[in-house]
Amino acid sequence: MNEPILDCPAVEEIRVLLVEDDPTDAQAHIEAQARQLRARAEELQRLKHDLDDFTYIASHDLQEPLRGIRACCEMLLEDYGGKLDQPGRRRLAKLVGLCGRLENLIADLLTYCRVGGVQPAQTSIDLEEVVGEVLETLGPMIQQQNAAVCVEGRLPEVTGDAMLIGLVLTNLISNGLKFNDNPQPRLEIGALPTKPPALYVRDNGIGIPREHHEAIFGIFRRLHSRAKYEGTGVGLTIVRKIVQSHGGRIWVESEPGAGSTFFFTLAPSQEQPVGAREARSVGPPAVPPPHWAEPAQTAYRHEAAQRR
């Protein structure tokens, strides 16, 4: 049998005080330990804020000189490209590309810091409207890939920050389009009738190996080379931070070649608590089988969202 979790030096010290000494001494000892823990927690919180502030300031200050470097390279290509040999033009073009990649990384770092430093608004949100705005923004990308995106059923109203929730949906939908080698990418957005509702974004893309289901939410974690799929490796980290700031959680169900379904909630679970073993056996809520829309149906839904 495993040793009891309470068999540790600190608890043993308190037990000795309770048995051998005056209980008031034990109470004083507990209060002293609690004060120390509170002080350490406050110090950790302060260090976290300092680190976020430093990252934000450093990233913001890097943007201006980086834009200057990129602009100079672009002017060199435009004004002197004809005087350079092929290797010279190729190197300048590569430098412009590297500047663009670094600009994207800095922008993602700034977004990550902003999410951590802002308390989400708590307003009633019509997800149908938010999804419509997201699809309108991603319209060119959807059309370029001849993708079909449908909303399954009526989406519920939720409480939270509409801008941040829109950022979550934008990231998940754009990932479903980007990590997709299917000739006709298909995505489905829906909600499960749990408490709180579990929203999901499902795609028929390349899928994710089970051993990476948690790792993909880590900052700068990439499963593929930049040559194959562009990106900074920060997007899903920002998504998880937004979801957690609303009190919810995010997880994924996926297998290689079988697409991915990302689930997320925007509030703490209200379901009946269960033990750890029961929770593992129950798993995430079941999602209905795919009900993919045809491209014409997607276009109709997208236009309807624009009219709203």
C-alpha cells in the first residue's frame, strides 16, 4: 500500500505539537506556516507580473527597429535588385522573410502578455454573432482553400469577453484550415449540452498524435517544420490562457489522418463531481458524428452572418 499523502515532515511536526504540547502552540505554528505560504504566493505573483511587463516592453521596443530593417531590405531589392546577382537577391529576400517571421513572433508575444494582464469582461455574448464576425474575417482564407465551414445547431449564449472568445475561435478555425492537406477542408463549429456548454471546432485535417495532445498547448511548441506549416508556436498557448482566464478548460481529441476536435468551456464545470478514477473512465463529453456542410451551404451561412 502507498504511504499516506499526509506523511510528510511538516504535517508530522504539527502532529507532534498536537500530541506532546499545548494545542495553542500547534495553532500558532499552523498560522505561521500559512503566513509564509501567502508571502511566497504573493512574491511569485509579483515576479510573474514583472516578467510579463518585461516581455511586453522588450517585444514592443523591438518592433520599430525590426520594421526599419525590413523596410531597408525591401528598398534595396526594389532599387538595386537588378544590380545584384541571383545569390544576392535570394539572400535579401530571405532576410525580408526572416524579419516578417520575427514580427509575427513579437506580435504573438505581445498578445500573450496582454491576455495575462487583462481581466476578461463578463458580458452576455451571442456566439452566433461572434462566429459570424470570425468567418467574415477569415473569408478570404476559407475561399482560397475551397473550404466548407458549418455551424451545427444553435450556439448558446455565454458569459465572457467577446473579443477574446473571438480570438480563440479565430485561432482554432485558422489552424483547422492551415493544418489540412485534404483537397476540400471541412470544419464544423458546435456546442455540447453540458454545464457549462462545451464548444467545439472540428476539422478533417492531418490530425495530432495522442502523445502530443498536451504538448501542443505549450509555448513555442511546434510539431512540424516552418517550411511545411508557417506559425510561431504561440497560438494555442494564447488560446489556453484565454480559456483559463474565463475559468474554463480546453482539450483535444485527435488521431493522425483523422482530423482534430478541439473542445473548450468558458466557466468552471457545474457537473456532479466525481473521483479521479471515475473522471478518467467518463472522459470528455461525446460529440456527434461529423455533419459536414457543402461549399454552397457554407457560402450561404457566411453571407447570412455578414447580413447580421
